[in-house]
Amino acid sequence: MQPLLRIENLSVDFITDQNTTHAVRDISLVVDRGEILAIVGESGSGKSVTSLSMLQLLPKPPAHYPGGKILFSEDGNSNFDVLTCSTKELQQ
């Protein structure tokens, strides 16, 4: 079965003039069609940053993606990387 969503080694940083905050480091997960996934963890562990990254809702800058992919498969056969899509492509 082809996954609906696959995150591979995603890292998310927030870069400011003063410093760089490593919010998420090398997270990977797979969500199959019909599957429900819950992301749990302590405050500050990167749950919200990971979720917002899936939809490209973090402002760039300060958000920066030094590594990883967020692959979405609408039809089960082809994947597109959410992080490299334009806003127009995501809206489609």
C-alpha cells in the first residue's frame, strides 16, 4: 500500500539575527490511507512545528528546513514534496 503521507528525516530550524533554534531534528513517520496518527510529547518537543510544516504554514523566514522531505500522495501512485511546492500547487 502506498502511504498517503511520508515524512523523511525532517529538520526544522528558526533562524533569527541572534541565534538558531533547532525545533525539530530528523523526524520520520508514515501515515497510510485510512490510518489515524496522534503525535504526543512534552511541551516544546516539536509537535506543532511538525504539524504546521506539513501544510507549509510556518513563515519563511524565520522557519528554515535544513533537511528532509514531506511527501504527499493524492492518488497513491505519485508523490510531491510539500516543502518544494508553491502556494498555488498546494491549493490545488
